[in-house]
Amino acid sequence: MMNWKKGLAVVLAGLSLAIPLSGCKKDTADSSSEASTSAAESSGTDAPEATTTKEETTVTEHVSPTETVSSTLGIEKNGINMTLDRDKTNTYKANLDQFIQDGDQVQSFTFIFYAADGSSNIGTYKGACGVSIKDGSSAATDKNWYQSDDFSQEANGSYIELNWTVPAEVQKDIDPSGQVLVGYWWSDVQQVRLDSIVCTFTRTATVPVDGTKSISPNTTLDYADESAKEAKISLGDLITEGDTLQTVTFDVSGGGSLGKFTGAFGVSVAEDSKAATDKGWYQSSNVVLFTDSNAVSLTWIVPDEVKADIQAGGEVMLGYWWSDQNPVTLTNVSVRYSNDGITGSTATTATPADSEKKEAVDNTVEAGDMTASEIVDNIRIGWNLGNTFDSYNTSSSDTETGWGNPKTTKAMIDTVKDAGFNAIRIPVTWGEHLSADYTIDANWMARIKEVVDYAYDQNMFVILNVHHDDALWLVPTNAKLEEDKTILSKIWTQIGTTFQDYDSHLIFEGMNEPRVIGSSTEWSGGTPEERQVINQLFVTFTDTVRGLGGNNAKRALIVTSHAQSIVKDAVQAIEIPNNDPNIIVSIHSYAPWDFAGTDSERSTWGTDADKQELDQNFQFLKETFVDKGIPVILDEFGAVNKNNEADRDAYYEYYVKSAKAHGGIKCFVWDNGTQKEFGLLNRSQNSWYFPSIVDAMMRGAA
């Protein structure tokens, strides 16, 4: 995707231009039990039927707009210090209300054990876990109880982080008023000591938001230094008198993998506040995130009982108790706030089946040697990781975040997949990461591979491309052809070699929107010379990848038109390199641009003429390619946010549905991460800015 496009006067009859954009709570009683090889015990109390929505409403004259915010964190109960003996007391139960509340969706529990003597090698831990579930749950193994199968996990010497990922069918039925159990059946030591439990869950709330504010403190945090283990930020830098703090997000980075990041949130409150954990102060339970990344983003949804008592002249805090890196840097703090007395929020269930009313879909397609046509047939709908690795000419030392988006995490990709997308396009600009002999920076390649793996390892289809290099070195003219062929070949040789063992789920896209930037025909189909040079560059791309052998000899490859445009002259000039049978044609179309783009105030869509325009575009692509056995994708489309969600819902649904109806053309939505533009996924929160648009696309793709 490229920067905003201007001067769009040329529109061919019946066809649109392809115009993209580029400390803590008081513990309640827990229990242990005598030796038993079955831990299938319930909490002993039938839970009342849970409601799906809990509301606390404050009536005011001002009605704030709302946002749905999700935060995935772990809450840690530490200081347990309970000895389990494989032949005596071998189970431990903890009350769930120390971790979660109604509406939270639990992903996992982590039980942290040490050898009881502090030094012996635990070896292989064998045990089981269980959890209270709601009455009537189909996942129950006993009344109001789910018991896991026995499992084993290798310890790290005298220490083990025993992780239990709760099955999906159990997560939605967990009873917050019940208990979680861990059982210890065997290891190389007689006794182990349970030190702490971390419950990782997603909490979702709809909060009033009248404004946001971000600052970059770049504060060093050091858990070994009492004077540097807490970062306190003046609330006056974030909100003003009369504002109510709703959420706070802390972005932290370190010099390597953070591992288990542990800390806490805090804020100044009135001295007589019932929520205070100390005089004039509220501090959360310890929060934990397990990550292989060098950065974390922690979002605190401020409890309702705390919001009303926050002192605007006070401070907000992130405490840093531990990670595998020390020190770390607090790089950014951002808040959402309301005003005019808005302090209530509506908590909503985090389970997609409840909150989004979405039918569960199995998005995975097993690996195999699929042809290009089979791949497109198996793609349901795709999503673009836009304005991330495609950024260039930034003032940031980290190109990935240079255009304002946070670092990509596996949780982001999980959120995309869970929403129903089974394909992802990862736009990458390589030009700023090349040496003088066009060798790609090893760290850059490794980071791209890491993010590709986030999706590929889940059997998602992944498109990897050369994106904004037309702004750096790629100029499709005869004068530059030989030089550009050399650079393009060297880039794709390195990409293809790096990913040579990846199967059909990985697709290579040779160039994105190739064109002469600033030319008079940049967005109207280009010149005959430019179109022919682009075809020759795609031959170079194809020959390079095919020549690497292995899976690359049969990998699906993507070619396109001048500027990836749907303009007739551009589309009809496309040549399939060497008549290769495993080619996909990609087109970009943000049609109609006066609705989808920023050059017009038009915010409505849905007339018969609007629908006919899309139908005609897709029919043209069907007749030109699909009917001849060449599959087509639209790997960028979308519409800018003009506070017109209902019209955008209708547009996205019809667009995807009509494309699919015309020869099985599949679509990849453009998402640049910016809510006021094309942004759909809130990448800091791993939630959707516009869930109704996501639902609309899924209906269209069904």
C-alpha cells in the first residue's frame, strides 16, 4: 500500500481505479487435600447461572462515546509456600475469585514449583489439573467440575513453571466462584513446594472514552534497585481536572526476551477511598505476562470502584518486580479517559461466541502441495499487517514501529485468526535493510521470519512481498531495468533461501504496486513501456524463485498489473511469466474511491449503482483470468473511517461476497492500524475497533 493518492481524475468507464493507502488484594482461603490419584472434586456448591453482561450505569447529562477494550494479562497469587508430597498431600486448590471476575475468559494457569529442598533436580513432573465449571456444561467430567488428563512436563533443575492451557470448550464455562486445582503424582523428588499460581485471562470492557493521551517517558526500570523499580507518572501529564481515567497502557522493552514479566499497577486515590490498599493509594495484584519477545504492552482496565476516587493531582504507576532482562525501559504510556463525571463501564464477556455472536469456524487448512487455484479456494479471507514492516523513511531507529504501530506479537496474529481470518499478508520494505552488495540485514530477516511463523505455525496462509521499494530503488523503466532485475533477484534469492522448507501455505508476491512514482500516469494504468518492464521484472522474480528448487520450484507466486490497478489497460497488459501454472494474479481496488478514500466527504454507500460498480469490476477479472484457469485475489481493499460504521458494514460485506461470487476471488482487507483511517485491529489491546465490520466480512466470506 502506498501513501495517499492525489489527482485521481481518470476513471475508465465501468471500471474503478485501484487506489490504496498506503501490594494487593487480601487472599481468601485455599485448601489442600490428602493423597489421591483422582483430583476430580468440585467446589461443593452449585453456581448460579451466569449472565453474559454486567452493567453499572451512571446517569449524566453528557453521553460519552464508548470503546470495547480487551486486555490479556496474568494475575499472580504468590507466597503460597505449600509443600506437596507425591504419597501424602498431593493436591492444592485455589479460589478463582482471587484471579478473575464474571465475564473473564481464562486461557491458562501456570503453577510455579521448586524442589522442597531447594536444590534437587525435579526431573519429569507428572500430575493433572482441574477447575470448577458452570452447571450444565457439556465439558464437565464430574458435576460442576472439569478434570484434565494426567500430563507430564520436564523441569528446569529444581524449578518448574508447570503450564496448563485450558481447553477451549472449558474456558467459556469456568465458574469464577469456584476453584482451580493442581495435582502432583510423581517426579524425581518426593516433595515439591508450590510457590505461586498465575492465571492468564482476557478481560473485556466497554468503557466511555472522550479522549486519549500518550507520552514517552523512556524511564529506566530496575527491579534490583528499590529507587528504580517503580515508574510513577504525574496524572497531570495525562488527564485534567474533571477527567476520569478508564484505561492505562504501559509499553516496556528490554535488551532480549523478557520471559516472565512481573509487576503491578497503581494510582493515587482519595485518602478515605474504600478501594485504597494503602493510605491515598491503590495497587493492583501482581500482574504477569509470559513472552519470548523483548517488549510487552500491559493494559490496565481501571476497576470501577477505583475510578471515582482517583486524585487527578496524583500519580499512576507501573511497578517492575522481575523479568529475564534488567533493566528495562518504559517507552510509552497511553490512557483513555472520559469526562463530565462518566465513571461507569459495562463489562462484557470475552468469549467471541457471546460478545461477537460469531459462529465458530475452523480456519486451518492442513499442509500439502496445493496448486495456486487450490490455495485461493482454501483461503476464506485475509488480513494485512499494514504500516509495520512496510514502513520506510522514518525517524525511528526501529522501522517496524516507525509509522506508529506497536511491535507485532503472536497475540495479535492469534486475535486475527480467532476472528475468522485464515490468511495474512505481511508487507515488507527491504530497501533500507540492504548492504552495498544487496545483502539483507540478518536481524531484519530474522524478525520477518519470526512474524511469518506466528501465522504459518497455525496453518494460516501467509503472503510475503516486496512492498514500498518503489519509493527507494525500484523504477520500472527501460533505463533502470537491468539494475532493478539484479536487485530484485538478489532480494528474492535470500527470501526464498530463508523460507525454502516452508510448504504451500507460504506465498511470495514479487512486487507491490510497481509504478513510476510521481508520473502523470501513476494511477491511470501507466505507459506501455512501464507495463512491459513490470512484466519482465516478474519474469526475473519467477525465474529466481523457481531456480532455488525444493518447495520454491512449485510455490504459488503472485504477479500484478501496473500499480496493482484494476484499470483496463493495466490489467490486460499482465503476462503470466513463462506461462507458469502456479501463478496468482493480485489486484488492489478501493472502489469507489470517493467513498473508500480520503479525497471526498462521501460517507454513504449501498445504491444499486454502487453494487453494480463492484460487480462489473469483479466480472472483468473473472473473464480475464479466472475463466482461463488463473486464480485472482484482491489483496488490498477497504474504506476509511468517516464515522459511518453502518455503511462500511454494508460495503465490506457486499465487497467480499460479490468477489467470491465472481469466480471465487478472495479478499485481504487493508488494516494500517489507525482507527480514524483503515485501522480495524487495535494492536495494543488485541481487540477490534469495529467488531461489526469484522462480522460483516465473515458473513460475506461464508
